[in-house]
Amino acid sequence: MRSFDESKYHLGSLCKRGHNHENTGKSLRYSNGGTCIQCVMLWHEKNRGYQDGYYRKNREKLTIKKKEYRQKHPEACLARQREYVKNNYERIRARRKEYQAKNHEKLYAVGKLWRLNNPEKVAAIAKKSQRKCRDKINAWGRKHHSENRESDNRKEREYRATHRERVNKYQMEYYRQHHEKIRIQAKKLADKYCKELGENYVKNQIQHQSGLLFEDMTPELVELKRIQLRANRASRAYKKGRAICQTC
Ligand SMILES: [Zn+2]
């Protein structure tokens, strides 16, 4: 005799239709309720669609009942749902993918409409995810830039060259909005370079006096000019009896 799940079925007395289970002289019955399995299958065979019809007729009543059950036993429902998802994960995923592929346009349209109607929510979600991943994003950007400095700079130059008008417009707008801040920063930087006698500052001084181009200036020339500037400053300070000029 073939084995059966003893937690669900048992061999009971022969049913009224005489469903003899593998010549045991007994019927295989559900442990829960004791009905003969063959009889149940027969009933379903004859009444195909009955349950669908029943469901259709009593949809509202059944929905309420289900809801009540879910509210009464939330943990059990959740556990069962989890169990189902765990056991059928691949099937669920495949079905979802299939549905998404079939209804791509519809889903896209629904999503778009939602995004249009909920701009604050969209912005909030984006902000949240950005905040959550800020360190990651920044780190990635820095790493990428340090690895691709050359090509990044080239791309930016190219962009500026091909979008000159847009860049100019943007810069003008930016300057208009932040000119006070920019002026202060520029002054600070100029003071810093002046004080430190930085490379470009010295080169600017040379160009100013001689008209020489930056690329024609040798490091020795720059260094000589630096020494000269330093000497001039010292002598001016000495004459005026005050500290070395900070701004020239
Ligand atoms: Zn039976």
C-alpha cells in the first residue's frame, strides 16, 4: 500500500459509495471531519465552478469575514504569509516580473501620474535616500574624481566650450546672487597669494611689467622675481617703519 500523510488522513470505515482504498476494505478519510477523499473529489468533479459561483455571490460577506479574521489573528496571518512567500519565492518573483513586463506602460503611466500628483513625497523620498547615502555618494564621487581627474577636467572643458552661452549665463546669474560673498573670497585669496608670493601671483607681476607670457617664464625667473618682491617689501616697510605690507 502506498503511504499517505497520516497527519491529514486515516483509514476509516467504508463510505456509502464503497470507495475501497487499495483493497483494504476501508475508505481513506480526512482526519479533520472524516469525509471520504474520493467522495470529496467526486463532488468537486460534479460541481466544478460551484465555489467560484459561491464566492461571487458572497464576495462582500466573505471579504468582511476575512478582514475580521485578519484583525483577530494578525500574527498568524503574517506568519502564514511569510511562510507562503518563503516557500514560493521564485514563483512569486517570476509572476511579478511577468506582470511588470506585460504591463510596463500601464505601470509606468501610473507611477508617472503619482509622481506628478505627489511632488512633495517624491522630493522627500529622494532627499531621504540621499541623506541616507550621503557619505557613500560623496566617497564615491571623490574616489571617482581622483581616479579620473584628467578625463573629468577634459570633459568639463569640453562642456564649457560647447555650452559657452549657457555657462556664461549661469555664471552671471550666480555672480549676481553671490557677488558680495565672491568679492570677499576673492579678496581673501588675493591677500593670501600676495602674502605667500605664490607662483601665479609672481608670474602676474612679471607679466604686468614685461608683457612676458606665462609659458615663457622659467622657474629661475619666477624665483628671482620672488626675491625681488620680497626685498622691495622689506625696504618699503623699513622706510615707513611698519610691518611688512600685507596687501601691496
Ligand atoms: Zn467515498
